[in-house]
Amino acid sequence: MVAKIEQECGVVDIRVAPNDSPLAYGKWKGVLAATIRAEPPEPGTYAALGVAGSELMQVAVEALEPLCGTGHFVRGVR
């Protein structure tokens, strides 16, 4: 998803888009979340490891959580 957005917006990294980009000033988080909600991954079982260290993964997890059925989303800590 990130690569798709980067290509469509003509940027190398969505997190450091130029000020005149629709991704600037942290708006990339909303764009990424909306893209993920519009085109979620196929149903299955997934594990997001190391979420705390990755802004991209954190946005993805937060976008997908509401799409999961009750009892189908587990958030754990070490």
C-alpha cells in the first residue's frame, strides 16, 4: 500500500513528502489508513510484530482493527 501511494503521489517516502503534497504535515497517515480501509488485505490470520517501532505498521494496524469481527483482533504486550 505504501509503495502504491508513493508512486501515485510521486514521492520517495510518504513520511517526508514535500510541503505542497497532499501527504505533507502528517496527512500521509490519513491517506494510508483510508487506502487500507478501501482495499483491505484478504481475510486470514496476520501478526504485526514490532508495531511500536514502526509508524507505518501502527497506522495499518489501527486502520484494520475496526474491520475485524468481535474477538478476532488481539493486541498484546511483552
